[in-house]
Amino acid sequence: MRRGRFGRLVGSAVQAVMAALCVFNFAMTPYFECQLDGDSCNERVSAMAGIFARSVSITCLVTVVVAWQKYRGATAEYRERAELSDAYTTSAASAKPCYVGRATVAGVVLFTCLALIVPVNAYRLFRFFLDDRSAVVIVYFVLMYSQNLYVCFYETHFVQLFYALYTRFSDLNRDMEAIGKRIEDGRRARDEPSPGRDGWILNDVGDEHRPHYLYYYSSATGQPLVDAVERLRVKHRLVREAVDALKPAFALPMGLSLCNLCVMFLFDVYYHLKNSVEHPAGDLATVYIFMWVAQYTFRFFIITMTVDITIKQASR
């Protein structure tokens, strides 16, 4: 209990500090951009150039505020629905999954994001030290990079939670396909049900004037398939409710994050092309733009694709 409370206090303190840094960086962006321009500071140009940094600050601030207010309750409801859905197992649940494991996906996404963000940003800060850039400029970029990394961590966590729902929908669809096959096999075996196969039972009610009822059953569980279908229906509803539980904590931050990735992509490409016209771009500048574009593309792709494949599985 004490450890959990201490963890929440640390998390709240980190969020408070990050929110304060976002506000500070947003307010001081014109000044920082003027420091980058040197003596020929044009406030209008600096304000335009500051859109990049302010976009990062706004996205990070909104993410922090939403996480502060909604994350704990949303994830608690998410886990409750997910655990309830896992309790409704079916005969096909033990079959080999046809998707990559959840831990593997989470690890690959996190490692790829860190590999695309940390080395290039750390090296750029190191070059600032070697070039004797002012401490103000270094602080400016440290704040901007830390905010971008915080948002990336939140995106990665969203992908992890949403991919877990994708696997549950995938299991549900596989179980429904297995049940459909059993029903089809049962219809074929009406005349002579084969031992050990899924088949049917004719209920003799003892009255020739009353209809006979056909019950399909599973040889794996011995339970009527209508019971299995009902369990899958309840499980599907619980997983859908888990999806809805994530919306308050992730819908707005993920939407802003996708917009912010587009803004960063456009500004980085624009300034790279602009500087290439004025001064031939060296190998280092090419590495910078390649790593940044790869970062933005990967993050945008992994968010949209995770949501897309999950929604497709849910609507099957």
C-alpha cells in the first residue's frame, strides 16, 4: 500500500514538473528563438519558427493534464473489463495464437522509439557543447526533447494497451470461426454422428405433436454451442467496453500527437530544404533529417495501424 502510494506521489510530481516546463517553454519560445538567431533577431520570424517548439509544448501539456485527470480511472476500468473478458474462455482459446505476443510488440515499439529519438538528440546536444553554444540554447533544446520523449512514452503505452485489445478481438474471431465450423460439421453428421466429433443431439420430448429440438454441442467441452456463443457475446461486449474505457485518457492526446507529428515533419523538412539551398547540406545534417523523419513516420504509423487493425478485428 505504501509503495503504491509512493509511486503515485512520484508520478504526480513528475507530471507537475513536466507541466510547469511545458508552460515555461511555451512562454519563453520567442526569446529562445531570438537567441538562436543571434544579433539579427526578428521577433516575427522567431515567432513563426517557434511554432515547432510550441506545438511540442502544447501536445505535452495536454497529455500531462489529461493523464493527471483521467489516466488512473480509465486504466482501472480498462483492466477490470479485460480481466472479466479473460474469464470467459472457450474451447478454442488454447489454440496457438495467430499474432505477435503483446510483450514482444511493446518491447519492439519502445526500443525502436528510443533508438530513433535518444541517440540523435543526445549527439546534437553534445555538438552544442562542442560549438560553445549558450546555455540558454541548450536548455531550450533539452526541454523540447524531454517533452517530445514524454509524449512518445505516452504513445507507446497507448499502443501497448490497444494492442492487447486487438489480441482479444482476434481470439474472439478465431473462436467464432471454430464454432461455425463445428456447427457445419454437426449438420453434415446429422444422420450418423461420428464418435469424438462435434455433432448434434435430438431432444425427444416424448410427444409426437410437439417439435423436436436440435442442439449442437462441442466434443471438446461437452457444452452446448449455444452456451459458447453466449459466452463469446458477453466477452465481446466486455472488450468493447475496455476500448471505451481508454477513450477519456487517450483520445485527445493521441489526436494532438498525430497533428504534432505532422507539424514537426513539415517544419524539419522545410528547414532542411531551406538550409540546403542557402548552404550545401553536410552529411551530419542529412543524418539528422533522416532520423527525425524516420521517428515521426514510425510513431504516426504505429499509432494509426494499431487502431486500424483493432477496429477491423472488432467489426468482423
